[in-house]
Amino acid sequence: MPWFERLREDVPDLELFDAHTHTGLHDPGGFNATIQELVAALELIDSRALVFPLREPNGYDKSNARVVDWAEGSNGRLNALARIDPDDDPAAKAQYWIERGAVGLKLHTSSEGFVLSDGRLDDVFAFASENRLPIMAHTGTGRGGDAASDEAVRRAAEHPGARLILAHAAIDGQAWLWEVLPDLPNVFIDTSWWGPASILSLMSMVPPGRVLYASDVPFASPTQGAIVTLRCALQAGYDHEQLRSMMGGQLQRLVDREEPLDVGPPPGAAEAAHPLLERIYVVLLTVVEAMMRGGDPGQNLRFARLACDVPDAFPDYEIYKSIEALIDAAESADERDALRPLRTAGFDLLLVAALLARTPSAPVPALGQVDASAARR
């Protein structure tokens, strides 16, 4: 929390609105979240969120009903997206759930095994376009290796009223999306991805008004997601208006079916980090990648810790000490996160430590506050 709170000090009027959270107890991947766990995690940083079901092998009628009802009773904390399966009367279900109170739709190509060009979705996109609805689309690779971002931009061009949100930093399309976005004002990209390099590359090439903060609960926490998104944006050079847009303002406009705001051009490539910080970043990423699969941190964690032992007068000294404190806290973490039991305890702290090494332009807590936080952990 001190790392999050320090970021918020510089932009105190942020109204956080997370574009990507899940709830459910039956996802075959082993990640689950109750609505109570989601709300508690959001309350910790005073965030609102879009919420939709995790994968449900037996269909989405009951789970969509639950998220719509929970959103309705959340005093504004939640807004529901209805998850649509092309095998289950998708156009009729889309209209039904919007009438029930959902603010948009979710399409997960890899879980349900379809592509966005599937003809069964034609009427879904037409309905969304007519009603200016957000559609969250999973990206990466779909069935047969088809790139979801490639299919999404075709749908966006055909249905200009629909607001397509490409999940997971549009990692399958970052190399070329920046070139087509000027002609597609209805395409947005969320930051629900763990690797800082993917977020930084996204922010360097895509206009800030197209980037939406997202955490991906239960695969990441809102606090972790907010720190990653804010630090990368500050490193990239976002101003306060652009930060407010990214962290919730633009998403609110999409939910309200208003015209999105243009808050400026892409900032260009982020400033490079010192080679020693770059070394720490790369080494810690190898540690985090193993821990995300439940593995042991290995000797690279010790190498990263030793690389932080710089003299007091060294440039960005406080960054090294902050990384050191996070490493110490992670090494003392002995209980796995209840929402992420497949991941080694402390992985999220080391991810933030790696992030600090790649985003030295963003502020960190005072050293005394960092030491106290590590001791409490």
C-alpha cells in the first residue's frame, strides 16, 4: 500500500475505475474469486470496477444474473458485463442482459473456442453498435492461432457505434495497432497484463485516451494493477489529465454511452533506465515468471538483492532501497495469496520490485515508510 499511496499523492483527484475483473468459483484454471473478495480488494484502494464471470463450464445464465444483481446492489462499486457464448443464442442473450442491467458485453475467444469473426456474433456486434455498448474482447490467440486483435479491428470498422476494449494490453497486436487506431475511434486497450514492458510499449505507441486501467482480478490484485499502470504511465510521460482519463474517466464515458475524449497523442518511447536498474529488472522478471507458475525464486533473487547495494550518492538511490525493501518483504512472505494459490507467496511484491527498476521516473515512498512497511509484512 505505501507504494500505491505515494503515487496517489501526486494525483489526488483520481477516480479509479477498473475495466477488467472477474468473479466465479468454477473456472478450470484454478483461479476463483467471490464477490466479497473482489469488493474487499477494490475497497482497499477505493476503486470501482467492471465485473464479469470467470469461465463457467455449464453456461452463463446463472453467473450473468449474479453479476448483474451484485452490481445493482453495490452502491456504484460495480458495473456488470454479461459474458456471451456464441453457442448459446448470443444475440438474444446480449439484448436480454443489457435490458436486465448489464452495461456491456464480454467475449472470451480462447475459453469458449471461437473467433471474433464468427458469423453467429454478427447480430451481437450490430446490437452493440446501435446502442453504443462496450464489448470487452479477450486478446492473445484464439482457436487455431487466430489473432483476436486482428479480428477485433475488423469488427470495430464494421460497427463504429460499438466500443471494443481489447484486453491484456492487446499483446498480439501491439506491433501494428498504433497505425490503424486513428481510423478506429471506437477501439480501446486495457492494461490487464503482468509484464511492465508490454504496458510501456503500449503506452508509447497508443494515444492515452485509448488506454484503460485494468487489473484482471483474481489473476492480479487491484493494488498491483494500479501500481503497474500508474508507474508505467508516469515513466511514459502522461500528464494529470491523461492519468485521470486512463485510470477511470474514459471508461466512465464508455459506460455512460458518451463520446470518448481525445486527451492527446502517444508520448513516444519511455526514457531508458540505468543499466544497473535494467539488470535488476531483467533478473527479477525471471524470478517472477517462475513464481507465477508456483516455482521457487532461485538464486536470481539473491543476485537482484546484491545489485541494490549501491552507495548513498548513487543516482536513484531511493529506488534501489525501495526494491530492496520489497525483496525483503517477499522473502518473509510465507502464505500464498488466497485468490492466487497457484502462485508462490510474495510474487506480487517482486513484480512491483521489478517494475520499480524499469520506472525510476515515478516516485517511491520515503525510506522510513518503506522500512516500516517491510517490517510489518
